Amino acid sequence: MCRSLLTFLRGSQRVTGRRVRRLLDKSKTFHVACGVTICIFSVVHVSAHLVNMVSFSVRYSEDFPGLNVAQYRGQVTHTDTHMDIFFPGVTGVLLVLVLFLMFTASSYCIRVSSYEIFWYTHNLFIVFYVILMVHVAGGALKYQSNVETHPPGCVHNNLSSWTNHRAAGEKGAESSGAPQTVCQEEARFQPHFPQTWLWVSAPLCLYCAERFYRFIRSSAAPVTIVSVVSHPCSVVELRMLKSGFKPRPGQVSPCPTGKNQTFGIHLRVLGDWTLWKCVFLPTCNISNLTVCCAFSSHPRVHVDGPFGSPSEEVFNYEVSLCVAGGIGVTPFACVLQALFDDWRQYKLKRLYFVWVCRDLQSFYWFADLLCGLHERLWRDNRPDYLNVQLYLSNTQGLQSISEERYRFLSSRLRIGRPKWKLIFQEIGRANQLKRVGVFCCGPKGISKALHTLCNSNPHTETAFEYNKESFS
């Protein structure tokens, strides 16, 4: 996937309209669909080869020995079934093996639990394309090289099976009056030269140029780690500074620090390896909500990006609904930050923000940002601009946000899961005859429910357009 090219196309407002940008956001879906299609037709391809092995043996040509793949007629019925397809067979098995590893390692379970396995096996596509380009070089596919001196249907007296053909041809000639063609020499066949490179060279060159550009961009300017903040529920915020790094709202989370503009990423500590556990935690030795700024002994960090994101489209609607599940709030945090900086410069007139978490402490990740934006909108006499709804899905025990400074969040906290249909109906009644952008980043269950409601259009006078964020 050429993510830099997609980002460029998304940012070109004159080149791409909203519908085209929404299609570009489905690039991952298109990528997966292409992979599944390749797997399906690979099975069909292999099955056809197995059928051909029988056909090569049963339909062995005595007249054209150079065209045969089998050594003799009925070869598959004997113990010696080795045909002259060793090179295509070996490369074909390797192609199927590589494809099987890439396909199985792309499953959701492996991507979440062992992302390294997914990453390394996915890069086997380089080996796949190299083998694919030489797969036909074994000579199983042949063509006639002397059609001029041996045209199809010509009469050749030296071939035993041509007697009947010549008689039939003479009979047909008597009735039609057309002369019969005589073969000047025996038919000659030679293997096809591999031409796969003609089909894959253009996309491979484009991908290589993309990777080279991303490598230069990520390595050219140094990255300075400003601070590392440990948040509740094993979430770490890494704030960095890089010269020439200018993301658009919706791509990363910008955090102004004095005269410099830093940007931040949030990492959820999962599994036996994360940047936090292996690099920062042993040195900083911190816990809870603390900051570590001693980075002299840490390895160099490179940043690749920023890349396009569906969250950029939040500002292109007059009304938007952002739904986050757990750590899926991070794409929308930069949206909230951009509105906090200057909400007047955007087309957006109203934002509905729904955040679902299992743990109450998760709401503290961006509690200050939410309360700060709420207070600013009140000062600007726009209290209706932001509608926040927090849902705590863990219903065991009564829990609440007790801090006085987070009173706004406490009043918006609800226990249980959201009733999406009622939420859509409420938004539809308040925004009739408008187009509402729906943005989701969270579990598949929430995403599927929202997508279904957008397609079913529960409020006929309001159009809902679904946009999907994804970490994987």
C-alpha cells in the first residue's frame, strides 16, 4: 500500500472530492479484497494444473513430441508420474507456501497478539513477486515457432496420423474447390519467455519509490523526545519534536509547547513487547501519572508520516459524530485539540462525541482536554457546539468521576452500553435535512452496528455517512 501517495491524493482538495476521498479511505479494504482474490484464484490455478497433468498424459500427441509435457501416453497411471514440469512445480509450491504464510498471518488474532509475525511474513511479498516472475521459465507453456512453414491443418506425409486428415482434406477440397496446403517441415515448439514482469513492474516500481521516499523522509530530520507521560490503564503518551513535521488536524495529536509545536502518540501496553516496556520503563522506573525526560541512553527514534486519515473529514461536515472505543479515542483527540486551538476556522458547526470504555480510569486520558474545550466553548457562547457522552460498559459496582475539576465529565457519564439507534434518532431530529459524518474507531461490534445504522438510515430526513478508522 502506497500510503504517502494516498495521503497526497487525500490532501489535494482540487483533485479529489469528498466521495473520492472516502473511497481512498477504503484502501485497506481494497487491499484485503485483492489478497483474498489472489488466494481464491490461486486455488483455481493449482486445481487446473492438477487436471492438466491428467490431460497431458491421456492426450499425449504422437505427431508432435516436442509439444508434450508427459513422456508417454498414460503416464499418470504408472508409478513413474514425473513429468517435465520440475521448475514450474517447485516455484509453484513455493508461491503457494508464501501465500499461505501471508494469508494466515494476516488474521486479526495474530496481528493483535504477535504483530511481529504479521509484519515479517507480510514482507514475504518480495519473495512472492520474484518467484512469480520466473515461474513460467520452466517451459511448460509452449508455442509453435514455424507457423509460416508449417501452418495449422497442413498435410504432411511423414506423419502417420495425417493420412486420414489428408483424405478428409482432399474430400473437403473436392467439395469446396480450395487447394490443400502441404507442410514444408515438421512443427517446432519452444517455451514462452516469461512476461509476468510486464504486469508487475509498474506497481513494484511505484511501491519501491514510495518506500525510498518514506525512508528518506523519516531519516532526514532528527526526532527529539520531549517527554513521556504514563497514563492510567497502561497507556503511554510519547511527545516528540521534529523539524519540518506539519501534520493536518486528524492525523496526529498536536500539543503546543511554548514556541515549538510538538506532536504526540499514545501507546497501549499490550503483550510482551512495546516501545514503552523495552525502552523507556527500565530506565525511567516510573508509575502512575508521571513524566520521564531522561532520554540520553535511549535508541534513536524515527518517525514516518504523517499519513492521511478518515478523521480529517470530521471538519468537512457541518455535523459530525465521533464514536471511540477505549484506546480508539486517540484519532479524535487531535480533532478535539484542533477545535480547542480555534474552532471558528472550520466548517464544522456541531460535534457529537461518544466514548465507550470498560475502565473508569480510561476517561482520564483526555479528561483535561475535554473539560478545557467545554469551558472554552462556554466562554465563546457556543455551549451547543460539543455534545459529549461517556459510557462505562463495566456495570459491576457504582463508579463515578468524583474530582471537582471534572464535573463536566461526571455529568456526561452513563453506565452501560450505548443505544445506538436512539442516539441516531436524537441526532436526526436535531439536524434535519443535513448530512452527518459518522466516524468510528473501536471494536468491530461497534463499527458494524454503526455501519448498519448508516446504511439503513433510521432517520429519513438526515443522511448519515459512515467513515471507519483503523489501527491495523
